[in-house]
Amino acid sequence: MYLLYLDDAGSVKSANETHFVLSGICVFERQVHYLTSGLDDLAKQICPQDHEQLEFHGSHMLPGKGFWRSIRDKDERRKHIRNALAECRKLRGTWALFGVVVEKAAISPEDPIEFAFEQICSRFDAFLKRQFRMGNKQRGLIILDKSTRETRLQALATEFGKSGHRYGILHSLADVPMFVDSAATRAIQFADLVSYALWQKFERGDDQFFNVIGDSFDAEGGVVHGLLHRKSPTVFCDCPYCLTRGGRLI
Ligand SMILES: [Zn+2]
């Protein structure tokens, strides 16, 4: 089974924020252990005395909240974010990142959360179908952080089980999306970092974290399917999604 761990970044209601991000990592069931071990080892190096309690959250690490406040050097905290993101590159076999970045004004009055959730589901479904065509018959499961700020996401996942969605992904999924506590799941913490990397790039113009993972979104034949950037047509963008589509909005 392929597991897609997701987390969000950005508030839909906040007028100060331009984007909403939903993203994460898809791993095969056996790979969860290796991703978890990699992040555990990193936690042991950073905080040997209390590594099990140490959580990787971009919005805590970069500004220096909680434990991260004790690391006074911001460049050091930045390095820890980059190192944590790089853990996915050690995985063997088939895995991929998935992400949807929505410029809220570009899809108004459509609901950015609903748009992002459907797009992620659709792209995960396409990945599973491609695996199926290659003889790898696996089902998928979507796992979300239960403390997501956007409760609308929880409602959507619940509705999903009752009615499916317009892309008909239900056939590819083993069950309805599940919610887990990020404190107990390193893979959800990794999804948090992926969303934070996208957030920093698209909202803040800082691509140092994105550069660690930018080439890891699901792709086939040089076309990136695992990343969607919905933006205003007049905005030029060099992200992998826009670049493989001539920089235009599709
Ligand atoms: Zn773009």
C-alpha cells in the first residue's frame, strides 16, 4: 500500500497571507520505517537528552519556538530543516512528493481548501493508476495531521468517504482519509516540512528549503504531475510545475 502523508500551510481566512498549501510525501508501507528512523537519528543528534519528544515543525524551527529557541543561531535551525527534508532522498524504491500551492486570489470565489484537496487526491490517484499499469497493484491511503488549522479539511475528508469526489478516486483508496497526531508520526512531521518549504518559497520568496526537494515531486517523462501551482496568469514563475508548462497557467 502507498501512504500519502499530508499537512497544510497558510490560512484561507487571513488576508495577510496570499497562498494556501497542501502537500506531503507518498511512501510505500515499508518505507515509513526508514523515513521515521532517519528523522529519529536526526532528532538524537539535535537533542540527545529528549529526542523522542522533539518534533520537526517548520513554523517552530525557523522562528525558534519551544525547544528550537535553545538553538540561538538561525542558520543552524535552517540547516536542521534542510537536513530533515533531505532524509527523503535516502529512501529506496518508489516514493514521491505531492503538493498543491494555491494563490487564493487566482481561484476566488472557489474554496482553496476544496480545490487543493481535490487536486491532491486526483494526482495521488494518477500515481496509483500509473503504478497499476506497470504491474504494481497497490491501493492508497491518505493520512492527514489532525491538528490542521483548517478544520474545513477535516470536513472534506469526512464527506469524501460518503460521496467520493469528482475524480472518482475511491476505487484506488483502501479507506477514507485518516487523521493522526503529528507528535506520534514522523512522516506527518515530514509532510509539515514539505508544506513549510513550499510556503517559504511561494509566500516568502525563500527557496532554500524548496531547493532540497524541488526535483522530488511526482513526474513522468519530464512532466511534473505531483506539484500544482495555481497562480494569476500574469505572474511568471520558474517552479517545476510552471516550467514544464512553459511558465503559463494551465
Ligand atoms: Zn509556479
